[in-house]
Amino acid sequence: MEPAAMDIDQADEAIINQDYETIEDIIDKKLEEENVPEKEREILKKALAKTFEKRRTASVEVLAACLELTFDALKLTFDALTYSNNLQTKMFNYYKLAEHLLQVPPIDVRMVSVTYEIKETKLSHRFDLESFAERVVEVANVYYSPQGENYVAPYFCLIQSSGMGKTKILHECREMWKATPDVSCKLILSGPAKVDATDVFDEIIDLGVVIQSKRTAEEACGAIFSKFDELFLKNVMTTGEDTNTQLLVLMFDEAQFFLEQKLYGYDVFLFRVVRLWLRISRPDTLRIVAVFTGTNAELRNFQFENDHTIAGTIAPSRELSVKKVGFRPKGMQSFSHFVQMTTIGCKLSFLNKASESESESESEYVKAIFYGRPLFATMQSKGDMTEDKLSTILGRMLLVTYGENQKDWKKHESTWLNILGTRVQMGQTTVSIASDLVARGYANLIACTDRTATICYLPDPVCARLAMCLMEESQKLNAGSSTTYGQPARWWVARMRDLFAGGLCQPERGDFGEIMVAFFMLLCGDKLRKTKDPTFKTFSVNLADWLHLLSQGGKEEEQKQSRNRFPKRDREGVTIIGSSYRKAEISFIQVCRNYLRHYEGDWGEFFRQDFLKYMYESGIAFFVFAGCSVIDMVIAIRLTTNSGLFHYVPLVVSIKSRGYFSPSDANGECSCMRQKGKGRLAMCLLVIFSSTTMTNDGGAGERKLVPRKDVGELMNGSSVEKVLRIPSDDAFGLTDAFMDLTKQGDMGEVYASHYFLRNYNETEVRKSLRSSAGQGDKGTPANMLATLKSQFQER
């Protein structure tokens, strides 16, 4: 059954007009043309009606793609049914088709085509390209050596989230190797092409078409083998007289199409057949290496059980060009995935040109886009970052495609993790969820094996701003094809608690408090941004106002803008151009993690103007690496002179999540940060979280933060080292959430160490817990400690 172009055009028009009855009539006509019996036709019509009912709120692109897939499914099924004269078998297959249509997986609707700006843009650097090419050569050298018997097949996977430049790397690699006589490199689009892609891809292969009408796995396998031989080996097969080694590199983009179906009784049949083809024994002078990549391919699905059962079905066949097929030995190891895509911020060269046409109110957001994902930066530079594209991005962030499911995103833990992780690094999760966040969202893969996956969220102002909007209940947003609404901050704090309590993710440094304090800082900044710009496209907020809001636990009160003017000299005596600083601001909307360790011994990097400017304009702050002493977080402060020039200084933050932290301990921490700063202009902040002891930190250095006074000191050229104790009754419920998370662990620690309590004095008992979880309540760690201590004393 070949769907006519007129049918598709008619269906497109019906979709645009929301005429679902016409769509169903078109499908009904198709079924009638195929002489489907009336009873079975009704079964399929009901299934198809439900399928489209689910998608009534979907976009035109989604429905058109769904209809096209439906026609394809019908075509394959009817082709298969023509070989069966058994009515019972036919009826069974009709029912199976109906069941399949009811379970159609979400369709990934692209913002731009797979060929978007691939040829037009230039690489900002060649490091990733050269590393990728080296990996290809390494795989060839290892597999076609005695060690090769240990590996499954000569292939590896390039896996990274959408918009990072995967197709661009493949294209540039192909172009680079065109001048190498012993290398033949092919760029292949796997699956049906929705647009003309022949200007970028050498071949477009739809294996569903290749195997149509094939009744058995043997015939289907033979058809794929023959197709690959015809496309890839015709001009590269070497003769016995040729002693040069030929390297054939096959790069399959959109490889998720190989993973979609269970066919002929085999899971992911298409991918396993392609892998078998790679293992066919060929002359020693021919080496083949394949690369599989695709936006939606889940990591774990590239690794499968032994495929010797498929190999056993391959017998001499009319479909095969050789009398007998032999395979190289198959080992159990896989070549490691390639995840190196160092492309964040690579489009900064577009920045000045694109920003010229933007309004002042959007300048901060627009400027930040170029510090992030290369696809978004390119789209912004071309004027393609429209509202409908932002809607598609948000739909992906919510990990749902269809309108019906978008209403339910608040029920899905993986969506909570994706949105929260976009704003603050939440830690690591399961391989399954990590795969989903990379494949369907915008998480980035930084390490991967067959059994593990490590992810992070890189600087991405587009996604971070959308996540920020989702954390404001007054925000009405378009997500994909439907409207969704932001949720209040307390709702998100509760979801963070649920994720940690359920073990769905674990902080990298093992400290929930660090993440919760960073989230608290973000939420306080959001409150100030909302009053300044309800669209959240202006990131900068007044430093004194922000610190004041932190000190009040995020509870709003009348804010007085600091208008004092201060002299101009920093601690090293370097004159800043202009008469004085008139403004101090912070701008971060996302907290990433800086794993580099060069700043451990010397904080000199923190004072570099280009480094701090990069942080400020990209809208990020960062956690330091695990194990870093003294501090936990770094934020950029921008000081503005009267003449409008900018000077940047660091805000370094140490976070202590403890039930008791004395003023003398706090003074010691501040002194350590001061020593590390070596007299250079900075603000050092010790943040004490979850403590019920709200001392004024007076005396010893008068360390208590007084926001406007201390910001004034900074603007006057003096370094500041102060203590901020977050009130336990904060506006967002973060302290309560932290108490809930740590209470059980503290109880266990008390139980495991209770025999040491006899030798503790009262002060030491108070300091024994990591947090103050439930102090003063019965059945809490603090109560347990106090009771045990008093009873030990009585005896």
C-alpha cells in the first residue's frame, strides 16, 4: 500500500483546520482500498481514532508525523499480510497492529532540520574533530589486531544531547578525509528523511523500506546485507593484488531508527543485523569502522545480548552475494562511547553582531545565549529563536511530546530532576534516567560505560531561563503544543526533597545542604528579578538587596535600594577608571560545577577579569570540585563605575550545614578565606544553614553580615569576610526539607556511636550532630542525644 501524495496533502490540510473527522475518513479509505474485512477495519479504526484523540492538542508537525508513521505501519503490515492466506493469522496481525498503534511512542519534533547550518558554519576549534578522528583510527587498529577478538564489533557510539554539534563533527570528519586516498568516509542518515538532506549526507537509508515484504529474518538480513554491500563496498573492495589497507568509515546519524522495532521475534533487529554486517569476514586489506549517533538513542540500548542466534539464521540465500557468510569472532567488550563535545560557548563570535538589533530589556538574555549551546546560539544569530521554538525546547525539558502528557509533567520524577538540575547540579542518578535526560532533555553526558552514565548540566541560559519561569507560579508558558503553568518555589523544594529522599539522585559531594543553599540563593534572586522584569530576561539584581533577602530567609519586605557612592581603589592600589562605584550586582540563574583543580592552591584565577566577566554574562555560578578545601561555591560580582565601566570581583562562599556552629568557628572559617584571598578585593561569605543557634556573630571580628554596610565596604575597595546564618523558617521551606532528609541519617549515626557519649560534656553533645534536625522534639537525634547523656550521668 503506497500512500498517495494527495492523501498526505489532504491530511495536512485537515490537520491545519483541526478537521479530525476528515483524517479518520482518509484512514478508513486506506483500509477499504486494502480490502480489509469490515470487522477488522472497525478494530483498526477504533485504535487509530484513540491514537489521534490523544494527539488532538498536538502541533501540526506532530500530527503530520503521526499520520505518516501510521501509513508506514499500515503499509508494512499489509505487505506482510499478503503472504498469509490463513484468516486466523490475518486477524491476529490486525489485532497486533491495533495494539501497536495504541502504543505509538512519542515523536521527536525537531526545532530545525538535521542539516541546519551544517555546511554554512565553521568550526570554532578542531580539538573535538581531531579527537573523534583519532578514536576512529584507534578502533580500527585495535579491532583488526589479535585483540579484536575481545570486542563485539568494530563500532562505537557518539552520544550527546541535542544541539551540541554531533552532526557537524561527522560532516567535518568526512570533509577532512576526502583528501586521504586510503580512507573512504560516508555520512549516512538513518531512517526516512523529512527534508532534502542529500547536500549533507552521502546516503539516506530507511531499512524499513529495505526489508518490506521480507517474510523471515533470513530474508530480511540478506536484504540489508545486499543493500550495504551495494552502497558501501562496490568501490572500496580490494583485490588480492592490492596491498594497501583501505579504511571504510561509516557514520550513521539518527541511529535511533535502528533501535525502534522488534521484528521477526528479535529485539532491535535492525541494529543487530547492521552489527552482524560489520563482523563479516573480509580481506585483511579492508577495515570497516562504524559510528552510531542520534539525539534520541538511549545509551543502554546500544548494548545487547549475544547475537549469535541471528547469525545462525543466515544460510545461503538468493539475497546474498556470496555462497557462504563467515563472521569474525565476537567478544564481550564494547569500544567506549565518544562523548567529547567541547562546544559550549563556541559561538561567541556571533555575539556582537546579534546583540546590535536587540532591545535593552533583552540584552542580558540574548547575550547569554551565545555562551551556551551552539545550536541555540546559531538559531539566535539567524533570527530563528522564535516563541514556537522556545515552546519546543520547553516541551523537551518537560520530557514529554504530546499535549495530553504535558499536563501531567508534574507527576514525573525524571521531569522534576531535569528542571531542577538545569538550575543547580543535583548530582548523579540511575543509568536509565540519565539516558532519558540526555536523549530527550538537555542533560550532557560526561562519562559513560556499558553500566554507568555520568551527567551534568552545562551552561545553558535558554534552558535555565525556562526552568526559572517554571519556578514562578504566575508564569504561563507554551510547552510544545499546550499551555503549562509555573509552580511555586515551595512546590519545587518539596520535589527536591522527594528526589533525594527516594534515592533517585545523590549529591556528588554527599551534601544536600550545599545544593539547597545554592537553590535558596537562586530563588531569592528570582524574587528580585520578577519585580525588575516579569519576563525574566534581565538577570542582574542588586547585590545588597539580594544579600538582604538571603539574611531574611527569602521573606519579602520593603527593599531600599543602596544609592551611596564610594571611592574607587581596590586592595592592591590599582585605580579603577571612573570616579567611584555606583552599583554592585550579581546575575547567576544557574549553578554548574567546575571540576578543574588549578585554583585549589591559589585563588588567582578568581580575580581574572575575563574569567569573572564570562561567568557574569553567561549567568552562571559554580560549585567547586569535590574535596576542595575552604570554599564550596564561586559567584561573580559586577561593580559599575560612575562612568559606566565594569569591574568584576569574586564572591566566594563556604557552606556549613550543621546544627551548631559557634561564632569562634565561624570566625576561623572567615579568617581562612581571607588568607586565601591574599588581600585582593573580594567578598567572602560563610553561609550557615540548618542551624537553630542564630547567634549574632559579634565580638571576634564582628562577622555578622550587614548587607548594605558590607556591600558599601566592598564598593569602597575593602575586602569583606562575613557570616550569613539562614533563618530556619525560610520562605521556601528549604530548612524543613533538609531536616527531613538528614533526620534519619543522624538517628542512625547516634545509634552507631552512642557508646562514646559518656565522655562528652554538654557543649560537645550539642555539637555532635551534622544538622539540627528536629531539635527539641521527641524522637529526634537531638532529643536522643540529650536523653542518653542525662541518663548516663545519672548512673
